[in-house]
Amino acid sequence: MSVVQLVPRTEEPAGHPSADPVVSVDRPTESLPAQPAPPSEPYPLDRAFHASLARFTGGISPLALSLAWLDWSSHLAAAPQRQMEMSRKAVRDMGRLLESVAHAPTQKPWSVIEPQERDRRFRGAQWEAPPFNLFAQAFLLTERWWHDATTGVRGVSPANEAIVEFSMRQMLDMLAPSNFAATNPLVLEKAFQSGGENFVFGWQNWYSDLVRLHSTAKPAGDEQFVVGKTVAASPGKVVYRNGLMELIQYHPTTAQVRPEPILIVPAWIMKYYILDLSPQNSLVRYLTGQGFTVFAISWRNPDAQDRDVAFDDYRKLGVMAALDMIGRILPDRKVHALGYCLGGTLLSIAAAAMARDGDKRLDTITLLAAQTDFTEAGELTLFVNESQVAFLEDMMWQHGYLDTTQMAGAFQLLRSNELIWSRLSHDYLMGESTAPIDLMAWNADATRLPYRMHSEYLRKLFLHNDLAEGRYRVEDRSISLSDIHVPMFVVGTLADHVAPWRSVYKIHYQVDADVTFVLTNGGHNAGVVAPPDQPGHSYQVLIKAADAPYVGPDEWLKQAPRLEGSWWPEWAGWLAARSGAPCDPPQIGAGGVDGLPDAPGDYVHT
């Protein structure tokens, strides 16, 4: 299956990219631990072949797809009654559509089938007029028929069924009438009004995207989002650095602060400043304005030299090293720890290991769109099975890391209608431009993942679910999330394609702690970046005491009250209720920070 990657435009001419220079940072003395020499590879030619093949498949294993389709087609071939039922449905739908065609002048739009509420492809009065309404209905009928055909076939494994349904949906999405000028009434109307000028602008947009794809130029409009000036601009100081991360301490903005600091542990699949975007939607700035001392980890972007960096290195050189440094700046103070996405998974592992070892430095734990059980991790699990993981490992083995293009392609496929095909129609057919926003600029500032770390992450967590099932080991000893007893604030997002909220919700029966669960509208990023001054936000919240009976996600959804506005004030109040009386702000660093840069540091530029 071909992965189509659409990228933001650039207005720079070919051959003259204007990207910011990559900052070269010497690794400090306290660097990554020495790794044992990797064992000799018995089949290097096979791995090299798979790595080369991955360039043409977008990192998706063709064998995994083939096995899934073979499973589905073989079971369907042995189900004659199911085949007859599918034939009857096809004849019925065709008859209803032909009847609608015969009565098109007097027929109401969407008389046979109508788009789902979340489907934006056929919105607008133009799609209600014939023949375009008939084109859309024919496509929707085909889409529904294939969904019924690829699901519910007896004997097909659920994983293979999901892969077949997903891949068929991707192929159909490419063929939607909204993607072609001749069958899209909005495009034809725009062409008539502009005299075809939209196609000229669309070609220019396509060409500039192509130039951007083959260069390091920044997307057009992104020059207004400069790291350290307009984004990631909260004032602070790097107070510690090792080979894997920089620890930033932000300057206080209130006369007094709460005694317990906040440590932010972001994911390392993207840059940390998702939580410190523009000043008006920066969570860091909001927290300092609420009287909290804030520390944040900024991960270094790995390269080929880091191929053997382990998942546990991120725990030791990230979470634990940050806590040690905070302890030097603020002795005998407990910490409010926050983990976002993969950073939340890492924080959960670190907290369980600390609880096992009697380390009581954590006062509370906050998890944002973070999973600790991966059995229902949404459509992202379609890319994680033994065949696919082996294929990814071979691809990473050649370079020593997973490149940004493979991650971007996978995330785009999860929301192809919004991230790929709607852009094709809007930018290339309509010839229009999308105004850049800080969240898009951050999303384009992608990172790489070390070979060993990503392999361990996929196998131990996604593939084998070791953390949830009690097999995960830290320092060669088992850990259990049930050892966590400190209060937890857990946020899930309603439209999350990366960490589905029902998967995040599983924390309720994994820990022995008071859990305040918040379900906010929006997706994986937009649901988290929800400043109070921005309209359109809402959330549900409910508290479960450690000794209270378990309530399932569907029951929780009915019981939890819905509140309008951002969840940030809810969390700030929750933290304040679990913090001491305000006191004087702490010093910046613990001495010896003169040689370290101001926030946002150097690693964010690598």
C-alpha cells in the first residue's frame, strides 16, 4: 500500500532552502552509558533488502498486509451463505441507487444514504444537487458495502480483520469523488468563477510542496514561528544537561510560588514545546502564572550514534536524573510529575519502580493522553504485529533510528481524510492556502527514534503488553502499577487516534490510588492544548477514590458531569489543593549553570 505524504508548502525556490541551521551540541561528560557491542547479524542481506523495500511501502510490511488479506479472503471463500448475502446487498443497493437516478429531478438529496456527521467531504449545498449528490451516494454505498464485507467474517482473526478493513478504507478514500475536479462541485464552481485560476494556484502549491519534500526548507508562513522567540518562549534556564536531555527551569512570574515544583516529562517522538507554544496557549506559562515552579525535560534528537540507546535509558537519564537535579535545587520537596503521551508511559514506569523501591519523591502524577495498557490502543496497533515490527526493525537497523517520514506517514494514515485528502482538495484543486498555526509548525518539527529504544517499546509494550500484565522489569526486577498510591490526574481526549480515551481509562484498575479522570473534547494534541481563553472547549470529570468500586468507561461517560471551558483550571485547582502554602521562589539551578543556555536550550534545535 502506497503511503502518500503531503507536506506544508514553501515559497522558497528550488535549490535555495532557507531552513534554520542545525545546532551542533557537544555531548557532555555525563553522557549516555556505554552499550555492549551488538551481536553479529546472521542475515545482513535480508535486512538490507527489507530496509530498501520499506522506502517504497512507507514503512508498512507488505507481508503483514498479504497475510491479513489471505486470512480474510480464505475464510470468505469458505462462507457461501455470506457471499450470497453480500451479493444480495450489492443488488439491493444498486437497485435503490438506479431508482434514485430515475427520479433525480424530484428526489430529495441523500434519499438512499447520507454521510456520517463526522464526514466533511460532502458538506455544502453544492453536493445536494444532481448529479453530484448521486456520485456521493454511490461512493457512500460502496464504502458501506466494503465495510460490511471486510468485517464479521467468521474465523478471521480480529487483528487481520482490522488491517483488511483499514487498508480497504484507505483505498476507497483515494477514490472519493471529492478528490477529483470533474466530480467535485465546489472545485468546478471555483474554476468557473476564477476562470481556471484555481488550477494554476493549485499547481504552484503542489510544486512548492514537492520542493519542500526534497529540501530542508521550512513551510511557507512558518517563519513567524521561531523557537525561542514566538514559540517555546517562556523565560527560563537550562539547569542540567546530559547526553539525552536538558532540564529547563522556568522563571517564576508570581511573587510567591507553591513549594512543590512541577516536572513535565514530554514524549520524545516530538519536540517538548507542544506544552509551551505561543504565549496565549502555553501550558508552561499558564502554570507559572498560577504560582507553580515548573521544570521541563527537553529531549535531544537522536542520530545514528544513538542506535543502542535503550528505553530504560530514558527513565534513568530522563525522569530520574531530572528528579535528582530538582532535589538539589529544592531539597526535601516532593514533586508534581506530569507525563504526556509516551512521556506519560515512561513516567508511569518510573513511578512504579520508585514505589517498589520506597522512593517517595512524587507527590502527585498527571498523565495526559498516556497509555499503560496497549490491548486497545486504536488503529495504531494495525502497524504493530510480529511481521510489521520485524520489518520496522530491519528498516531502523540500516540507519540506527526511525526517521521522521515513517512516523509522519503512519499518523497521517490514521486520519487520511483530514490530513491527506482534504488537503489535496483544498490546496491542489481549490488552489487555496491554509493559514499556518503554531500547532502545525510544531508538528512539522519532527524527531527521530533510536533503533533499540523503539524496538523495545514496540515489543515490550505494544506487542506483548508487559507493563499491564506484570512482566515489565526495571533493573532486572519486576514492577507493578498497583504499587502506585499517590493521587493521579488522568486526561483522555475524545477524538484521540493515538491514545484512545478508553485505553487511557484502563489506569483505573491498574493503580491503587485516587484517580481524577478528565475526558476533554478534541484530539491527541488539540484536546490537551486547551487554554482557558480559547472558546470551544468542554470536558467531563469524575473522581474515583482508591477504595471505590470500579466503574466502566461507558458507565463513566453517563455519570460524569459535562463542564464548558478548558480543563486547565480544573487541574490547577487540583494541584493547588495538594500543595503547600505559597512561599518565596527557589533559586535558579543549583550552581554551575553559567555555561548552560537560557530556555529553550540547545537540544530543541537539533
